[in-house]
Amino acid sequence: MALSLSELNVFGHCRKYGLSAFQCPHFLFLLMGTLIIVSILLFYAVGSKYIEDPLTVAFITLILACVLLAIAFIITDSFQRLAENARLKTEFVSIVSHQLRSPLSNMKWGLEVLLSGRAGTIETGEAEYLQILKENSSRMHELINDLLVASRIEEGGLTLQKEEFSFKELLSTIVAGFKPWITASNMHLSVEGDENISKINTDPSLLRQVIQNLLDNAIRYGKSTIALRYLKKGKNVYFEVKDDGVGIPKEDQKFIFQRFFRSGNARKHQTEGSGLGLYIAKSMLEKFGGSIGFRSEENKGSTFWFTIPL
């Protein structure tokens, strides 16, 4: 009995898979079952009017019901298998990412100690190799962090910690952190802002990650200039990142916010990248109650923009 009652908990299953009602196999089966019952009743009513033998009507109705229910079961069972596989994949990524995070952090700490000279003197050649190891461990750490955030988004575990802060100060801090990379890439960065925007009320850490992801992409795939612009539009802050880089091919644009997707020209230009940055940014902005979009032309650059409520 307990099993039967749990199976009837349609919305509980939807929450388990982290799906909306119209993507949830159990809800779809319930909906299709209701439509089948209505269709059978209508057929029986119409058949009774045009077919004299009631047994013939009942027999045809029974066959129709069996066929429709079999089709509904096959379709929803396939959906359920897909949903279960997606859930297991998300759990696997989350578990593996958590397990890798600690040893990577320890390795990064150990490399920093060695490079600092606190563990003893190191030769010039050794320092060069240790620096390479440190840079690669940092990239792995960033990838694992992205995978963990993506898993939290899939599981519905992304929560907002709202507080009031200065948007301008947050942006200045982010830009300062990227300055060495921008300089090393021989790029020019300009920032244009609306002085009327002072305090906003949202989650600063999540907003920081959104801006960092967009700026990171602009540097990776840009050529010489990046322009940041923000202004007030009604009750929202509008922010955009414009670059003069490789752009996005028209045929790839509809996939750009999907997990792990990278356009063909982006892979040629920059081999590194997980394809998670824009997916994470979009998911976070939707959590804010904001929106995101872009304008792009291949070999002429891209402009990514988002809005968030003040």
C-alpha cells in the first residue's frame, strides 16, 4: 500500500527529478490518462449513436482504450528512463566533483608553499615547472567549481542570499581582478556607467559569478577591445559586455545557453573551456528574476547583455 501511495504522489516525483510538471513523466502519464478516458467516453457516445449493436461499440471501445493506454505507457516510460538517467548523471557529477575538490585544494596549497620557498630553496628550472602545475591545478579547480554549481542548479539547490550593496564597487573589484589578464592579452577595456545606479538588492556572490563569466568569455574570444556598459532601465539594471572577437555562427546561436555547448569557431580559437559559463549565468539570472540575451555576428564580435531588478 505504501508503494502504491508513493507512486500516486505525482508532484513528489517531479520534484525528485527536478522537472517542471509538463516535463515530468508521472504528470504526463496522468494527463494522457485523463485525455484517453475523455476520448473513450466521446467515442462510446458517438459510436452508440451510429452503431446499432452495443456489444460491437463496447468491443471497439475496449480495443481503443488498450491501444491508447499502451502507447501512453511506452511514451511515459521512455520519459521516465531519460529523467532517471539525467538525475543519476547529475548526482554522479556532483559526487565526483566534491571528491576531487579536496585533493586539488591540498595540491594547490602545497604548490604555493613550495613556490614561496618556505619548504626550502628551489632552483629556477624547478620553479618554472611548479608554476605550470599551479596554473593547471587552478584551471581544474575552476572547472570543478563550475560542475558543482551546474549540479546545484540541476538539483534546484541554488539559493539567493540577498543583501544591499554597490553595483559600481562590485564591478570595479571584478575589473581589477581581470586587469593582469587583460594586459597580458594586449586588450583595451572601457567601462561606461550610469552614476544614478548606487545600491542594488540581490546576491552579490552570484552576480559576481555572472559578470565574471561574461567578461572571461570576452577576453578569451575577443581580439583587441572590450566595452562594459551599465545603465538604469525602469526598475532594472541593464548591463552589457561587448567584444570585437570571433562572434557566434548563426547556426550555433540557438544552442549557446545549453550545458557544455561550445560553437565550432570558439573551439578552434580557444581549446580550453567547459561550455558551462553561459548556462550558469542564465540560470543564476533567472533566479534573480532577470533576463539575458546577446547579439552576435561571426568574425565581428558579440554583445552579451543582462537585466536584474534593482
